Amino acid sequence: MNTAFQLDISMDDKTEARREIIRQSLNEIAVEVSHGLRDADIGYPVYLVVPSSGNAIVSMVTPANPSDPDWCRVGDIIREIVSERLDGMGLRSVELPCTMVNATMGAAEIAAD
């Protein structure tokens, strides 16, 4: 799966501050995502990463190969939770390629424009 999430507003100098908000609450976000995935009956492992450069706020990845509808639902869950941490800031999706040895996998990123 190749999906990413970005802010719905133009990138500004607050990107790092937003990343720091997410970094400080990453464990709590992971718990909320876990609950959201369980409630949606989605059992794929999902990893969340806060990058240190570029436009990304958060990246998500799974070593599994979920269906497109499942991966979109995972993204919706994560986007909603991260948006709440950023005071309801709108986020959007952007697809990104990602690969690993002997298997193709997807990555998603939450980033500013």
C-alpha cells in the first residue's frame, strides 16, 4: 500500500512544532490507533514514525499487504486521531512508494503541503 497523509493547509514553519506534539504523545496515539483498528476489525500491524525532515508530520507503514479499502480505513483512523492532537487540523493523503527485501509494502505519511 502506498498512501500518505498531509495537512490541508500550506506548509509553514510550524511543521516541527506539530511533529513535537505528535512525538510527545506517540505512545498514546498508538494506543488510540490500536483501539480504532480493533473496533474496525482490522488486524494488520501498523507502525507510526515521526520524521525529522521534509513535510511529513507522521508516517505509517505495515509489513502486511492489506486490501485497498482496509488500508484506506487504517489511514482514516490514524488521520482522525492525529488531527485531534493537532486541534482538528485538516489532513490529506499522499501515496508514497516503499519496499523491503523480498516483499513490497506500503507507507503513508502525514505531512504539510
